[in-house]
Amino acid sequence: MLEHQKAEIQEKTNDILDSIKYAKRIQNTILPGEDKLKHIFEHDHFVLYKPKDIVSGDFYWAAKFENKTIFSAIDCTGHGVPGAFVSIVGYNALNRTVNEFGLRQPAQILDKLTNLVVDTFTQSESQTKDGMDIGLCSIDNTTLKLEFSGANNPCVVIRNGEAIELKPDKQPIGEFDERKPFTNHDFQLQSGDCVYVLSDGYADQFGGPKGKKLKFKALRDLLIEISILHPKEQLKKLDDAFNEWKGDYEQLDDVCLFGVKIK
């Protein structure tokens, strides 16, 4: 009897895992592959993308319009299957902001994205606070002007060994009682600058000798240290450092970090 029950449980577990693995294949279709990223970016770049579970609540997005490249790292409510559902909502809404509504300024994109996400979730009779945090950048490839707007997540620019943090607005994409229009930051880039947008999964990871969070300052210092390297080398250093810090601890959250190095 017990063996039969065990076999039934194992079969159901395998069915669920197979479904989630297939969902991962579907979710991966919304992520731009390296060939597409090479077409979108005129500068060297990388993406560190480490889902906590098979599917992810984090995702990254990029598009090119004439002389502008727009890119972002997005952290949706939750992780795993619930987070992945929210990521599809966010992906579709981002595409609508730039394709259907023709928006290019980061703050305007986030304002419209908020409206679309709120409209999506308020169609249900049940109240939901689902949404996302995001750092979104636009680089003018002719003038090297950077525009940034963020919902809780910052943009970090590393120049000559110093970190310049472009602050986000302290509000999410989604329902929020004291909402205000998003702030648009302008910053003049120059050759050698590194631009990063990221979710909080890397800095929030527990590990090290005392089992504590890595924290944003330690991540910022690491970005300063590796900024002199080619983005492919930066990616490896970040991945190795994360795994070393995590050690035997479970990964706490999804991780997404988008880096661009100006030629």
C-alpha cells in the first residue's frame, strides 16, 4: 500500500515538474537571445540571469528604435510559477508601451506600464497587489546620452573606479496609494563607462562565513572592481562571486543583472 502511494506521489511530482519545465521553455521565448542582443546593442553587454526555481519572476528586456537602445531588468512579485505569470504580464505591457503607444522616454514608459499592469490586475474581482520593480535605461547611440527611470531599482554607472547611482522612485509598477509620475534622469556617458540595472536578488543572497546578506554596497564594490574587464569576463566574475558567497545556502531569490560597457 505504502509503495503504491509513493509511486503515485512520484508520478504526480514528475508530471508537475514536466509542466514547469515546459513553462520554462515558453518563458524563455520572451527573453532576447544573444543574437538578438547583438543586433540591439552597439556596445558590449552581458546579462546575469539566475532563476531561483525552474521558472523566474525576474526577466530582462531590450529593444532598439532608430538610434536608441532601451533595456531593463525587471523583478516581478514572487518567484517560481506565480512570478513567471506576472513576468508575462510585464513583458506584454512593456512591448505595448513602445510599440503600440510609441513611447521612448523611460519615465513615460514606466507611467504607461503602471497603467497597463494595474488595468490588467483590476479586471479580476479579487484584490491583488502584484506588480514589479524595474530599472529602465535608454542610450542614444549617437550622443551617448543615458536616460533612466526606476521603480525601486536603481541604475549604477561605474566611471574611472567610482560608482554613480541614479536613484529610482520609491514606488512599484502596480497598485500604490501615494503614486506620483516617475522621474526621468539624464546622464552623459563617455567611453569606458559601465551601466548596470539589476534586481535585488544578488545583493539579498545569504552566504559568506556568517550566513548574512551580501548587501548592495558589497555588490557595488564588486562592480567597481570588475568594470575594467570586458563584459564577458564581468559576467563570469559576477557568477563565480555569487556562487562562492552562496556556498551551501539555498538561493534566496531570482537574480537578474544587465550590464553595458560603452565603447
